[in-house]
Amino acid sequence: MAGTNFFTAISTTCDVALTNDADNALLAKCVGAPPTTAAVFAVGCIMIRTDNATQYQNTGTVAVPVWTINGTGAVGPTGATGPAGSGATGATGYTGAGNFTGATGYTGPAITGATGYTGDTGPLGSTGATGYTGDTGPLGSTGATGYTGSTGYTA
């Protein structure tokens, strides 16, 4: 496949594909180290090194290009946590090693059925007959009232 060639050679090791209004390269490719020729590469120019598949970006100036390998910068701060809520939880995702769990299936309505049969209460009710408490005696359960004494003289 021949492909479309937008590249124009600017040296034996570097070709430019796209330029800006100032005629500075925005996209280029090279073999070997990227060139640092002044007044050729725009700030932010992307350079693809075709002999080792490395991608660079001009982080210097147009006058003094500095080629920084993309993907080697410091990691930025962690982004903000999203809002907390009580939304529905999504389906369980892939767990690896060929075993994966799909979405949770239908579990049925949340309805409790009627209470089942608990057995016969018997002829005298559920607590049974009251047991014998013993004889209360001839004078009642507290016995005879004893002497309380005289009330004394009242005028």
C-alpha cells in the first residue's frame, strides 16, 4: 500500500507534514535524534521518531527546540471524587481469568408470605390448665385476724 504522503523533507533525517501560519512545523518525523534547528519547529510540535517508535513534543521555543518524550512527565493530582449518592449500583464487572460475573438477576418481589400453622392450642387454651395451688385453710388464705390492742381512752 503506497499511502498518502503529506511529508516534505527538510533534511536527510527529518520530514515535515504540517505547518502553522508562521511556517513552523506542527507535525514531523525523523530518524535518529530529533533536530534542534532554530526557527523550524513550533512550540508543541509533535515529532515521531520512526526508527524506535518514540514520540516527542517541542517543550522549548521556536528558537531553541527542546524535545521531551511524551508520556514521561510527572503524574498530575488525582481528580475530585464524584458526588456521593444513593443511586443504583451497576452490574458486577469482569473478574479476570476467564471467569466473569454478569448483572445480578431478578430476585423476586420483596413480599413476606402469611405465617404458617403453629399447631393445636389444646382443649384449655394455649397455656394449659392452671395447676393446683393448695388448700386455703378453714379461715381463708390470710388466717384469723389477731388482737390489735385497745384504742385507749378518748374524752
